[in-house]
Amino acid sequence: MDEVAAELNVSRSQAYALVRDRSLLAIKIGGRGQWRIERCKLEDYIAQLYIVNTKENELKFLAEIEESRLTGELFDPHDNQP
């Protein structure tokens, strides 16, 4: 679990939370209940985050275009001001 937390740059407890809420798929093995997270499952989780992030950015971009259309202001995609 420490390696997963380091890979995601989160705390160990945050990594456990991802497993508990089933965002990150893992299995419990052994008598001591150690969690095992396969590399491919971790990579799938990270890939899914990229997809979600991209979709959120696309929606934000489209909303900004629509807002500029409604207000009559010119839309500048390079303007990062709020």
C-alpha cells in the first residue's frame, strides 16, 4: 500500500480510502489481511482519472464558449483569468 500511495502522491490513509470505496480495485490476501493492488489495476485507475479530467476540462471549455456567446464578449482560450 505504501508503494501505491507514493505512486499516487497521496497518504497511506488516502490510498486505503480509494480501496475501501472501490475506486481502486484491490484484493485482500493472507491471514493478516494484506491488500494487493496489481500494477494493471493501478494503471487503469490512473488512466480513468485522465479521462475524467479531460472530460471536465472539455465541459468547462464549452461552458466558457457558451457564456461568451451569451454575453457578447470575445472568447480567448488563452485567458486564464477567472
